[in-house]
Amino acid sequence: MRKLMITLFLIALIFPGCGICETVAYESLPLEGAAPYAPVKEAYSEDNLSYDDGTLSIRIETEEAFGVTIYYIYVQLTDPSQFRTALCSSKPYDQWTTVSMMAGRNNAVLAINGDFFSHHSEGYIVRGGKLLRDNPNYTRDLLIIDENADFTLIPTPYRYKIEAFTGEIREAFSFGPALIIDYEVLQFNYREKVSCGYNNKDQRNVICQLDTLSYLIVMTDGSDKEGTGLTGRELVELLVAKNVRCAYNLDGGNSCTLIMNGEKINAPYFSKERDVSDIIYFATLIPDDAE
């Protein structure tokens, strides 16, 4: 069943006028709970740096810049429901676990750490459409992801802007800072922003929207020894070169974790993962075999 659906999708791409396009249809994934379908093992490349099952395409590229390794993770979805989040447990304030553990529990094709919201008590937090915290903080920029998996970045102060938002808030992150909005680099006093360490060299984790259902995650190595990684300005320079529409800074440092097919891709010198509270992940639309 699963292999047949993939074959039909590929035929439809090669022969767009054959009529099979109408046969290949996928239902949106349920918003709550883990993604229902496991990744298609055959869709991973041999080097574990790409994945393509016809409904979800991921490509990881690397380069050396500013003396560290940079990971560019390109993600193309078919349906907004493939952009997902998960918590470490029903009590994320008391129990933390690794990104790889959460990725496995939730059938993630690829997963990264989120904003580690349980490490503090501030911000406006939504996961899977559920409001977990309503404590806006004037030093934490906000990222909203709506029902179309589109990004809205709201720099502080943002209380009235949340109330004016007319879409469905499926996810909301309170870490930041927001770096780029509508292709414009934001100017701000980094001393007034929480947890960005803008002038420091460190591991970085940024999620960007390129276009409709198209995203770029930029994660860097660093922190293997004091003074390695990227500053905020160096990171923004790389993002501008990629022409991203929006860019938002997530939890960095030793939290930075990129899991693909159960394997930790980034920072290979750190074999042990840091326990965190939440992940962002991407899932397939292809049902498991009926067998």
C-alpha cells in the first residue's frame, strides 16, 4: 500500500497529464498527539542527509563559515499538518528528555529542539493549538505559526498584537529574537532581549520560512571549546544570503540538536544530548502498510 502510493506520486510527477495526479490524495494529519505514520525508510538517502517520500522533502547541506560548520536544512511540505511540535511529557515543567527520544515517540522524519519554554516562566506558549502559558514578556519576541503553517513574527511589546491576530494559532514560541521579517533585518538593542547572547559566539538554531510550506532551518556547530560558534550578526549575514522571508532564533547552545532518521547530525563531538522540554518536527502523510 505505502510503496504503491509513492510509486503513483512519482508517476504523476513524471507524466503530469496521465490522470494519476487525481488518484494521489492525502488527508491532513490530526493536530493532537503523535504523527500517526512512521517515516518511509526507503525515502532516506544513504548518507542520511535527505528524505523524499513524495509528501515531504528534506535536504541537509553543510558549509564552513566563520570557522564553524553550518547546517542548512531545507524542508518542503505538502500539508500544514506536517509541521508539528511535541512535548517531552504531560508535565514538561517537571520532566525533560532528549530530542531523539521525542522524535522516536512521535514518528518524526526530522526533529530539532524548540524553545525550551519550561526552563522559564515567561512568554505566550501554544502547542498543537493548546494554550500552555499566557504570560507575555517584553523581552521575548514571539513566533506564531497558524493553520496554514505560515509564520507571524511579533517583536516585543506584543500583548495587543496577539489579541489582534485573526488566524488560528497552532503554535507559539517565546524565545527569540526575531531576526528577519518580510525580508527586512530587524534592528534592536540586543541588551534588551532575553537569551539571545547576540554578541557571543555560540551554537545557533534558527527557523525560517522561505515560501508557502517551504522552510529553512539553520543550525551551527560550536561550543566544543570556549569562543566557538557564531555571533548573532554573523548568523544574520548567512540568513540574508539565503533570502529568507522570516527568521526566528530558537534555543541554542548545548540544546542545539538535529535528529534525522534517529541519528544526531550536528555537533558530532557532543555524543550526549541535552534533555529539553519540546521539539519541532516534520512527518509524512503516507499511511503505514495495512499489513
